[in-house]
Amino acid sequence: MDILRTITHHHHHHQQPVNKGKMCEHTHHRPTERRRGKSEDNNAHATQEMSRIITDSTTGKCYCRGKVLGKGGFAKCYEFTDLSTGKMYAAKIIPHTRVSKPHQREKIDREIELHRALHHKHIVHFYHHFEDKDNIYILLEYCSRRSLAHILKARKVLTEPEVRYYLRQILSGLKYLHEQEILHRDLKLGNFFINESMELKVGDFGLAAKLEPVENRRRTICGTPNYLSPEVLNKQGHGCESDVWALGCVMYTMLLGRPPFETTNLKETYRCIREARYSMPSSLSPQAKHLISSMLAKNPMDRPHLDDILRHDFFCQGFTPDRLSANCCHAAPDLHHTSPAKSFFKKAAAALFGGKKDKAKYLETQSKHLLDTSSKQHIKDSIRMIVTARLSGEHAGRCVSDHPNAICFSNAKSLLIIHLNISFTANDISKESMNSSFQWVTKWVDYSNKYGFGYQLSDHTVGVLFNNGTHMSLLSDKKTVHYYAELGQCSVFSTSEAPEQFVGQVTILKYFAHYMEENLMDGGDLPNVTDAGKPRLYLLQWLKSDRALMMLFNDGTFQVNFYHDHTKIILCNQSEEYLLTYINEDRVSTTLQLSTLLVSGCSADLRSRMDYALNMLLQRCN
């Protein structure tokens, strides 16, 4: 009942574009139970003795242990799923046998005490800790995209805009730590974790310590060998400047794919560090070279403060993206900074002509003549020819793939064709509306700050896309559940016979269904028609802006709900034809074939909403 009360308390979520939790571009994680096999095999003896279901006796909560995420000195880190909520954590598990000596236990207690007090957007969040007779468990924020070390391993080197993007977030987290008089003392790529939204979180406070005056500093050598500063090697103690040195090593490594002081033997590495001797390749920009040189100054007093780093020309004179696509985990981003108009026509050409450069230039040139009325008819006819060929072709109505990017691209192409054409057509929408049997979202609730995103379809199926990337649908009989862990892979079971590992998620699914039934009204007048022959619809991804909600489904159906006036656009394909449905402020719907829109045109209202929907799609494509 607590979950129901909490959801009811947030009943305005269906109207407000506010998401206090983490909004995800959901990737397709395998479910916890499917992941266990591998981690069991790799850690045969230790893992066999550890239960898959771990109970916190202080709260009564049960957690399911998933795959190994990483290993440290005392601990291993596992995926943990709260069985009552479906929420995922990164759980650091420390066997009591590894911390049996008092000084070892004190070290763990010190780490817990220090980390639990930290609260910052770019610091890995500490949720809870508990212990049983075998282990100590520390529950931390789950970062699904692993760490910068994993990204660099896949990418080899990063671009300067990406390095600025990540460094800004590291500096933000590090500035907070230093303001709390805490030194991290182990800044390295493997300790910068990346969440679903490509946000960076500084983690692993096993070596962190309170900042002491110079005379009281510990003289111990700790940290990553390649990133140790000269003063730490010389046993002069660790200060804020030592964290800045490590940051210089991190920046160098991201840009060049190797640490600045890496040699074949440790003795030589330490000699190079003491002398601050490293190579500076000419491939780096002058600004990058200057900033790295200042952070890797031999004398700690010559290194810049964190605020000085952010004011450096490397940041001020270079482009920094506001966000990065998840594709950047594997491939370099396309971050060419162009004007919106140039960018639009490039995308237009790519959608219509397959992205050939000469044709992109041609369309860009043609755009300058759009206001010339004598050329309008010619362009209109040209576009109609392309549209006819594209929409009547044998693949026109078929979903390219079950992958979100392919679906987004296919939909963007269709909307773009209409967008370029209807600017020359009438201002009144066609009165010839047609009936159809597609499914659409009638109700929704964003509760992603705790559980996930819930919605109801026009056939009364209720779905939840959980924060861990899995999806559950409760069919209209209120008994049958469809569970999707990966694209196209479906498990079916009844609510009364749900497998043990799904009981928590089924409970949440039922609460979402009850909440929407009791509190939300339908969003339009479309008839509820179901085609039994069509595959089940389930949500792949959703995206919220300050103006609208976009939802993308497995069959290519694409819906945009506008908050301020409750209008909606639904794009789907049926029988080799794309259909566009518009639900107006009065909740009255009109469904048209896209080919009809080419002839009859549409109102300015619909046109502006299609523009916005297209921009959301293109943003997702990128």
C-alpha cells in the first residue's frame, strides 16, 4: 500500500513535464536472473557460498544479487535489485574475513562514514549499508554505462569536446569534495562512473581522507601508480594539488589513450613522475597542451585551482556539448557546430537522399529559394515524386528493425517528407478522416524517480518501462503479464503465478494500473479497436522536454503529447501506409494517410506540432 500511496501522492505527474528522478534513454539490459550464470562461473567458490537473495535484517528488504560489476582491494561490486521495487543498485560486498583485523575494519567504517555524508549531482550516491554474518553490504548508485575506463577502452581516444564535457562534471564533483575538505586521492578513469543519461559520477572513496594542514598530512603513498604526484612519491603528503595532478593525468589519458608517465618498469615511471617528464604530442590543441602542462607542474604550488581550470582557454574557447549520446560509448560523436538552418537541411537531405554530400549541398542551396513563389510549385512536385516513390515502395510500411534508432530514423524520414512539403499547401486540415485499428496511449504517469514510466493503451493494456530497462505489460484481462527483457523476447505468465524474481515488479505494475484507472481520464475520442493479428505493443523509449512527451513503441508507433493544451500527434504505419492522427484541444481526433496530407495540406496548428515532433525525433536520432 505504501507504493500506491506514494504514486497517488504524485498524481499530477501525467500533466507536468517535471521529472525529479533520473530520466533514461532506456537501453536493453538483460534481467538479473539471466545474468547470474556468468558471474557464478567466474567466481566459483566465493560466489557459491553467497546467497543470490540477500535480506537486510534491519529493514526486512530483500535484494537479488546479479553480475559482478568490478573488483577492488577488499571488495567486489555486484548488481543488486530491490525485489520490492525493482530498483537497481551497485552493491559493494566486503566479506568479514577480509576485514578481520581492527585497522582493516576501521578503514571500511571510515569510508562509509565519509561517503554517506556526500550529496552532489556528480558524486556516486550512497544509499544504505548493512551487514549479516558473512558480509558488509554498501548500496550505491547504479551507473549502467560502467566507467570512463570502459569507454576509453572501446574508443581508444576521446575528442576534445567530449573531454571538456566529462572534465566539467569531474571538476564540479571534485570542487564539492574539496569544499567539504575531502581529498579523493585516487582520481582515475575507473573511478568516474557513467549513468544511463551519460552523466558522470565520481566514486570509490576507499582512499579518500580529510584534508589536513601540511605539517599534519599522512606521508603514506596511496593511489594509482601512474597518477601519483611527485609530492606523494616524495612522502610530503597529499593535498588538493595532488588531486589536480591526477586530473592532469586523466585529461592526458583521455586525449591520447595512454597515461603520461607509463613506462616498462615502475622504477622508471616513478623517476619520470618526480621529474615531471613526459611527452606532449603535436596532435593536441595549444589550449589542451597548456592546461595539461599547468596541472602537471612539478611544484604543487604552480598548479591551478579548480576554478582557474574552468576559466582556462581550453574550456572558454572550445565547444562543450550540453549532453552526449550513448553512442559515444563506442564511437566518436558528430559535434560539428552549425547553424540550425544548415543543420536542418543537412538532416533533410540525409533523410531523403541517404546522406550524399553533393545532394546535401544541393538541398541547402535550394533552401535559399524557398521564399521565391515561382519556384514553390517545382519544389512541391519534386518532393511529391520522392514521397510517392518512398511511401509506395515495398518496404514503406514495414518497420526497419526493432531497434529504437532504426524506428526513429524511419519515422523522422516520414515526418520530414511531409514537413518539407506541406509548407506549400492549404491551411485547413482535410475533412476526410479515416477509421483505423492502431493502438495509442490514453493515459500515462512518469514515476521514473522511483520505479519507471507507466502508461495505458487504448485496448486497456497497462505497461511499465522500469528504470532497469525491462518492460512489463498487464493485458486487459488484468491477469496476463508479458515481460520483455530484450527486444523481441517475451515471457508470458499470470499475475497469480508470477516467477519469484518478478513478484516485486508485478506488484508495481498492478499499482500503476490501479492508479491510472482511478485518477486519470482518457486523452481522446478514438475508438478502442484491437487487431488480434498484430504483435503486442510495448514501449521502447520515452523522452520529455519542457513542452511535450515523446513515446516510441516496438512496431514504430510514435506518439507526442503536448502538455499545455493536451493535443497529441500519433504516427503509425498500417497496410503499407503511414497514418497521422491529430487529437485537438477538445479531444477530437482526425486520422489521415500521409499521402492525403500531401494533397490536402494541414492547419498551422498541426504544422507547428509536427515541426516540434520532428525536432524531438531528430534529437533522439542523434
